[in-house]
Amino acid sequence: MAFKSGKVETVSISDGGSSSPPNWCFFGWLLALTQLLLHGALGLVLFWVIYYLDGFGWRDNPKLLFNYHPVLMVGGFVYLSGNALLSYRSFGCCRHIYKKLFHTVFHILAVPAIVMGFLTVWDSRNLSVPPIANFWSLHSWMGLTTMGLFAIQLVVGFFSFLILLCCEARTAALRAALVPVHATFGLITFLMAIATCLTGITEKAINNLGDWYTAFPPEGLVVNVLGATLMGLAILMPVLMLIRCQQRGPSSISSHSSGDQDEESERL
């Protein structure tokens, strides 16, 4: 807005290239840090399981069979689902259809990891001598809730963004209305997964180390660093989502109403 000869002139800012270089630089650093934490979480859980928990086994060794569970759940719920969320932020130079494709592929890859992670912990408890009870801890309740949210997200995403495309023109308004709901519950599911992983690794560390946990053993430090990495993701992921929205917010001062509806229809 500028004053000239007693008149007020409004300066329009176009969506393309509207963000100043420092904003994009800050966004890029946050994105890189988030990717570092995603890869770090996966690497740390693998290191913990292989180095301290004796690696992996099969049904003849229920204790080692269990070790698939933390790796698959962190890999599915955190690493793959986190990259699915970031697919709309990481590939700014790509067309929206390609971002949607990356988003879908990451979620599809997460499904077998989550299913196998659930089945391995189920079998490891049932095959133990004596068998260990299922679904008694807060961690297991949170895990069931997170898997339920994830399943609902998959069904809603498949229904609204694939099936409804068969009647694209008639369902544009419905799909546009579902976008913020789907995005919000996607972030909630990711944060629930982080909280579930934190309770799970803490429960496993206490059961494995007992009172020695308080003496700061190397395994305990690895578990704590893994937990801190997950907490960092719980902070950075919502920040990345909000920063992107704020950058888009003031970028369409002159044509916000019609332009955004057209873009939302394209996004769907």
C-alpha cells in the first residue's frame, strides 16, 4: 500500500514468487532439518534394535520377532507417512498431480510396514512362554487409535480424491471442502504416531534395562536421543505446514476468492 497525491494505491502480490528469499531460505532449512530427523529416527531405531536388542528373528524366537515391531512402525508411521506429508512441500517445482502421486506412493508403502509391524508384535506376544497379554497398556491403546485414524484417512483419501474424480465437475465443491479436513486429520494422525512411538520405546527401554536405565547406560542414551528426534519431528512438521499456509495467505490479495477456488479444484 502506498500514498501518492492523496490517493491510496494497493500493491498486488502474485502467487508465483511472492515469498521473499529469506522466507524461502528459512523454509528450506526447516525442510532439510525435518528430513534429517526423519532419516535419523529410522537410522537410530535400526541401530538400537541391531546393536542392543540382538537384531531380528522369526517365530522360533519370539523375543527377536518383536524387534521388527519398532522398526516397521517407525518406518511406516513416521518415516513414510512423514514423507507423504512433506510431498506437498518438498516438490515445489513439480505439478500438483506429481505431488499427489508421491503422497499416494508413500502412504501405500506405509501400509504393509504398519500391518507387518502389528502382526509381529501380536505373534511375538502369543508365541512367548508363557504368552503375554495384548492390549493392556496405554501404548497399545494409542497404537490402535492411530491405526484406526490412518485407515480412515486412507479410505477418505481414496474415496474423495480418486473415486470422486470420475465426476470431477460435479464433485469439485465436495472435494474442496474435504481438503482441509483430510489435511488436518493427516497431521493429527502423524502426531498420534509420534506419541505412540514415544510411549512404546520408553516402555521397551524400561522393560529391557530396568533400574539400570537411571544410570545413563549407552542403550538408554540411544533411546533418549531417538525420543528427542521424534519430539523434534512433532514440532517441526506442524511448523512446516503452517509456514506454507502463511506464505500462501497474503499472496493473493487481488484475486483471492476466484483464484483459490480454481486452484483448489486443480489440487483435487
